[in-house]
Amino acid sequence: MHQKTYHIQIKGRVQGVGFRPFVFNLAKQFTLDGYVTNNENGVEICVTTSQETAQQFLKTIVENAPPVSKINRHSIEEIPLESFTGFQIKASSVSEAINIPLTPDFGVCEHCKTEISNPENRRYNYLFTTCVHCGPRYAITKQFPFERDNTSLTSFTMCASCEKEYKDPNDRRFHSQTNSCVDCGIQLQLTDSIGKTLNVSQNKIIEKTASLILEGSIVAIKNTNGYVLCCDATNENVIARLRANKKRPNKPFAVLYSSIEKIREEYELDTKEIEGLTNTIAPIVILKNTEATTIATHIIAPKMNQTGVMLPSSSLLFLLSTNVGRPMVCT
């Protein structure tokens, strides 16, 4: 078998989406030697193998790319022969001329929801749980290429357990740049309206915040992409107070539900609406109100028969909405 070295360039939404660990594991399946790295154009791959194998490798990459990735273009060319030992993920190359699309933030995935809901899991109730397929990207990126040192997480050093996951090709957090846990990650604080920190332990903050919302409070949550104001979407008085505070008399508010099942209980959903609600970027979807709708629709979206509805875009909002147990206005 005649060996040659091939350079593969993948362009599109391919940074911050688990593309390099995907390519690494695929290369192991093909028993290829070479490397994968982020560069100014996306993801770069070099392998030394036969032309037939290189083409089949590229075809498999394109057809099985990570679910939150989006390949716009790809190319393969022969380059001068180079010898490699094994396959590795190389440190990203740095260039001033960046030619890649921004990667959006991704809503919390089902795997992470399961983990943070399981008392036996080490990430139980950890509010900033992410993986290679979900979590903040755009909101925390300072510059490209997408590496931990180029994000807001640069000051958070992974603990031994997180680092073990990061280095394990068989772990779903293999090479996850946003990896963290309760032992090494972000800590939450609960303060009153004048900024005084309340004496509430980390594992009780969400429970306490949920009880405040159910009692009629408006809570400002500092999420990864800014502040969001939350309150009980079934409480007319608190929504009226929110409108007065924001000086927003008529503009509709969006409503957060904890799960697609909760939304189904109150709205009749068609296929496209379900696809929209469960999209990886967790968008707001406009739904027609029904008699089963429990929220205060007349004050949430005055003079309208529709409501903007969304699912949690982060682990924090997922845990909060689950603990509240009711739809929440989020603005």
C-alpha cells in the first residue's frame, strides 16, 4: 500500500463542538497516524496513509460529524510525505487572520440534565455542568481558536477528576474546553436587592431562589451571557411589578418551561414547533395559547393570542425551573 501524506481542512462551525475529539477517535478506528488541530480556518487534519483510506476517512468525517457542528466546506490535498507516530490532538495554531463563524451557545443537553438530576452523580445539582455538545461558547469566547485559555474559564483549573475526563478518549467530556465541576468550577452567590450576600450554602441556593420566586419575588440571575430577570409566570401581580420596574408596559415577555413535556401539557405542538423548541441553541418559539395554558397570558403578552416559549439554555436555568415547578417569565 503506497503511503502519502494528506492535509484535510474542514471549514464551518467546527470549533467548540467536539470536533477534534471526534476526529481523534475516528482516526483510532481507522488506525491512522497524524494529528488534528484548530487553525484560523476551522479544523486541520494531517494523516499519512493510502489515498483510498484518506478519502474514506474524510467521507466518514463529513457524514458523521458531531451533532452541533456544521460543515460548510472541506478539502483534501496531498502534501510532502511526513512520518507520524500515533494520532494526536495538537495545540491550536494562532493567527491574526481568523476565518471561521462564531460558535453559538448551546442549550443544556439531555445527558447533562440526567447527570445533574441524579443524586448519585458527582455533578448532581452543579449549576454550570457542560460537555462537548452543550454549554456556553459565544458568551465565554475571548478570541479564537477555541481553547480554554481563550475563554472566561481560563482562571478555573480543572481538578483531578475533571482532568481525567478531559484526557480520556472514551469519556464524553474528552477534550471538553468548558469542563468543570463543583470542586473546581464556578461558585454561585445569592444576594438581596442591595447586594448583601445571603448566608445560603451552594447546594441550597437554587432551592432558596425557587422559593423566593414562588413567594412573588423577582430574581436577577447572572447567566453566562448576562442578566435575566425571572418571576412566576402565573402570578399577575409580580408580572405587573416587573413591567413597572422595566418601564415596559406592553412588549411581550418570553416564558421558560422546564421541559418539553411541561410545554405539551399547555400547548398543542406541531412538528416544526417541537423541532424549534428542542433545537440545540434553545430559541424562543412562538406558540398559540390554549385553554390549558396556566400562565397569565393577558399580562405576559397583552392583546395577543400567542406566547414566546423556550426551554432552559443552561444547567442553571434547568435546575431553577425544575425547582420552581411552574413556568417562569424570563427577560
